[in-house]
Amino acid sequence: MLYDLAIGLYDIGVHLAAPFSRKPRKMMKGHWVVYELLRQQLEKDVRYIWFHAASLGEFEQGRPLIEKIRAKYPDYGILLTFFSPSGYEVRKNYRGADVVCYLPFDKPRNVKKFLDIVNPCMAFFIKYEFWKNYLDELHKRHIPVYSVSSIFRRGQIFFKWYGGTYRHVLRNFDHLFVQNERSKRYLSKIGINRVTVVGDTRFDRVLQIRQEAKDLPLVEAFKSNTFTLVAGSSWQPDEDLFIDYFNRHPEMKLIIAPHVIDENHLVEIIRKLKRPYVRYTRADEKNVLKADCLIIDCFGLLSSIYRYGEIAYIGGGFGVGIHNTLEAAVYGIPVIFGPKYQKFQEAVQLIESKGAFSIKSGEELNALLDKLLSDKDFLKTTGENAGHYVTDKAGATDKILSMINF
């Protein structure tokens, strides 16, 4: 009852916020049309495999599995649902799925209506998706459901004395494909044993991204065989540190892809620069050659841009937590980030593999960059460690597929 009340209150909150905020407004518009969209687009004689991702990051995590199933079992249809507008709005035209839509709020009436229309033959929930009413109803209907790339920690509600109801939710999964042995041990302690450690499908995805990386002639011309630091998903505290270093080291170039791309933030970055710069959307074959700093003021390029760097700095480590480190590490370059990384298993393991470094201050960053710029062997070895870490962790997608009955 408390769970249903919380979902109901969240639904009301989204409705109340919709007139004043774009994100809730987009979510509500998507929810209003979801059932009609499903009736129109689902084909009656097709068996659908349902994938659910909260947002864009979880979608990218599940994408290798979606695309391998698509290639290996073309007779099945693929339904992809999102909870967040930041996932749906970016991937609503994703060609790897037959139907893409929002997931209606986890209310019993919504759940039954959704499943009556879709009637999936199996379902995959990516990482942290544990919607109680959906999982209960899937279990009642004997529809196989799997958790993919999930990870469990001691502090989660499942392992608290008051978490009995939530522990029951986990029993609805036919199998949980988890990232590490620790997750398996925690689940075993609460009687959840249909568990296999397969690793994280994100490693398969970043290897796929590397293979599909775009050639960017303007970025290549900008680099021009010069030592380049690529700063991805940066925030103001990160920028204060690496821009200061860049300003004092004319032997290197800098590419900044800020996490927030708006004019105020871009102006803030430009004010800190003491060397020539150009914005990517305003770059051409001539002015890019005169710049020492390239500011990426558009989306969708960062995962390809890392290939042009000798070092990557990943932002967010002085705030809520670092962003995607694997997209950089896959290119075999050292990775640097701030102090708040402990909740990210891959960041911890990258440091343990000696392919990444965490810094707490400008002084630490300066010393580290001095060493990476001056010691070629150290730079090479560290980069190789980062690249090997990613390739050695690949293969989760194939392990999952080998255990599913189609």
C-alpha cells in the first residue's frame, strides 16, 4: 500500500509540475498516447521481447543485448520502453526496436492494461529497474523476466530489516545477471539464488562504439599531431583545474565537451581561457588550425572525440559523481577524474588496474599531468592498462544469451 501510495503521489507531482517544466510536460504527453501508440504499432502475429530502461545510460547498457537478439532472432519483435524523457526523447526513433514508448506509471490498473496490449513473451529490465507491480504481474502471467547488468550494495533497501516487501520483488525475476560476485553474495544472503555473475554489458557497448566511431576531420585538423587532453562531461569545478593547467602549457591542446551546453556556461569557459579557442559549431578548415582549445558545443560527438586524445579527463568528480569513464578508456588512454568516484565500480577497478587516477586538487592534477606529458613510458603503460581493462571485461552479452531459452 505504501508503494502504491508513493507511485500515486509521484504521478500527481508530475502532473502538477508539467505546466511549469519541460521534462515533466514531455513525460505526460508521452503517457497520454502510450496505449494508443501500442495498439497502432504492435503487430498481432508477432511475439515481442520487451526491454525496459530507465534512461539513456541504461539503454546504452542494454543495447548490445537488444541488437544481438535482433540479429540472431529476427522473427521476434522488440519493444523498448523508457521511464525518463532524457532517454525516450533521444532514442524514440531507435531503429533497433520495432516500438519505442514511455512506460506507464507502476499502478496496478496501468500494469494490467499495458501487459494486456503488449503480451510480451519475455522481458528484460536493465540495471536498477525494480517496478513492483509490473514484476508481480509478469510473474502471475508466467512471463519470463530477467534483470540485466544489475549491481547490489549493502545499503540498498533489499538488505535492510524493513525491506521484506522489496526482497519479494526480486523473487519475481526468473534470473538476475549481475555485475560482480559481491552482488551475488548479498542476494544469496536473502535467499535469491537464481543469479549468475556475467559482468557489465557496457563493456560490450563501448567496444561497439569504438568500432563505429566517427571520423571528425575538423577535430583531426585541430589536433594536428599535438599532445591533446580531452575533457569530457566537465563541470565548473573540473574546468577551473584543467583550464588553469592548459593556459600555462603551450605544448598541449585542449578539447572541452562540457556536460551542460548552454550559452552561460560556454561564456564562463571562454572567460577562463587565455589561449586561442574555437567553438565546434563555428569551426572551419582555417580557424580550427589557429586554435589551441576546441569547445564542443553540440551533443553526440564525445564518444568519438576521445580517440583524438592522449589523456582523458572525466568530469563530475567534484559534484554528484563522475560520468562515463569507459568511453574514454576503451581507446587505450589514461583517464583522470575527481574524488567522488567510489560508487562507480569501473572507476574503482580502473584505478586498481593502474589505468586511471583520481585527483583532489589542482596541485595533484598539475603533478600528474606533468608526469604524463614528460614520461612517455608512463603515458603508454597507463593507457595500455586502461584499454586492457575494458577488453578483458567484455563478453557479458554472449554469456546472457547463452542462458536464455528463445
